[in-house]
Amino acid sequence: MNPGSVRSLWHNRPFRILLVGLIAASGSPASAQIELKLDKNVRRYLSFEKLHEKTQSAILSAINNYDNGDHQQSINALMNLSTDVGSYKPRRSLRAWSNQWLALNAFALQDSIETVRKYVKFSLNEDVEIWREYAEVKRMPYDLRDLYQEAWDELQENFNKKRKSWRIGVGTISRMDLSYRYGYYEVLIGVGAPIVVDISGKENVFKFKQLLLYTRIQRVRKSIERLSAGYYFEFSLLEEDLSEDNLSKLLFRKAISAGPVLCYAHKSGLEIGGSFEVVRLLFKSDNPKEPESDDLAFSQTIKIDKKLFLSYANFEVYIRKWF
């Protein structure tokens, strides 16, 4: 092609746009290398662009050496990731990723199965999501995948062995209870106090003037460090008046309720969650000593008939410890 033809092409506007677009799409060699070596999802997980330059270089060096079969060099680069680089301290995502790649290299070197399993457990202990979301599945041999699955199943099994728990909930009904788990079912026994808003005065005042004794059956199939949903049924006894002049003649009303549960359990046994009471039916007894009153202090309550009352939209958030 002669110079005149080149100049003619350059002055052609569509050609210039196409050329600039191709250059922008190609990017720099460094960014292309990162794109090739690190999946977009993994880069986001590691916050790769925010890492120290030496850390970025060590990551790419570890991957390149692994791909080239220089597994010992890859291990050396990965070991450097566990040390401080300037003021930077490796976060758990990077520690989990590093141990995953140490397991890959140890497996490739046909190291002892215990060494490989050690790195697998280290990576899961740092972050279980390294297996469920960010595993290098394309590079990982099936036998190594099996080791990861076994280690993850062991973490879940260890959590499942924690059958007892104590729980504190705060909401329209504040609670404290103990529970025992049978498979996916939990039985809770505890005490609670509905929060009553007294608007008779000039200011709204929150008062704990009621007592709730309850037992709850709950079904939640928990997966550690994942949101788990379930439901509950509850039978309770409610005393609405704990005033000093009524303590000698406590009168408990029976109630049943049900609703959904949402929770997040850590492998250590710590759990946070919440429940929402779709409906609670409160039954008035035939006891002649029970006063005739439609003015129930229980939150969000409406009268259905003479002996049946409905409350709704009660909620709680809670923290629980399994042991």
C-alpha cells in the first residue's frame, strides 16, 4: 500500500473510528494479562485493582508459574502474599485465595494428601465462599474438588453437631429463650415481654407491662454462611397486666401464632436472624374472674368476637449462639 493510500484511509472518518475502537478494545498488555489470568468474578472478590502493585505482581507470578509447570516458584510467590507489603495486610479473601492456589500446586507436585488437605482447610477457614463462589474449578482436578467438598461437608457437620442454643430477640415482642435442635426442627422455650406504647399521657412511653411464656417449634434447613429460610408455630400464654395490684391474681390467656424465619449462621455457631409473625390468635377464657374488656394492650390487636382476638405484624430480630 502506497503512502497516498494510507493518507486516504486515515482521512476516511469511519476507518478512523474503527481503528480507535480496536485500539481501545485491545487495552494495554498488562490489563490483557490480568483479564486472561483472573476471572472477572475473582478480580472483584480480591478487589484486585485496589491491591498493592507488588501484591498484584505476586498474584500474576503465581498463576504464570503454575501454568508453566514451575510449581515450586508458584508456591514461593504465594507465600509472599501472606506477608505484609508495606502498610498492606492481606484480607481474608486474599488469604483464602492464596491457600486455594497452594493446594493446587501441592496437588500438582503430588505432595502428601495431608499437605493438600491442610491448604484446603486453611482456605475454607478463611472464607467458605472460596469454594462455593470463587473456586478455580477449570484448573482443579476432580480429586481436589472432592477434597474441598469433603472439607466443606465437615464444616457443615460440625455446625450441625451444635444442638443447643440460647437466643435474645428484640422487636415488638422482646424474647429470651433456649432451644434444642432435632435435625431441621428446633424446639424453643422462653419468656418474652410485648412492648406496649402508652399514649394516654402527653408523650408516648414504652412499657413492659405484660408477660409471655411460650414454646415454639421451628423448621429451618440451615446452610452455614448462607441465608436460610424457614417457618415456626408457637403456643404461648399471655398475662396482660403485671401491675402491682394484679400480681396476686395473674390470669394467662392462651395464644397460637405462626410466621416465617430468615437467618444467617456462621460456622462458629453464631447466628443472626429475624422472624415475622403473620398471625396470632389470642383466646379469652371462660373464667368468670376475667374482666370484660375490649381494650387489649397487646400490640396490633383487633377483636374478632367475644372470646377471640387477632394480632398481626409483630416482628423480631435476634442473635443466637449454638453450642
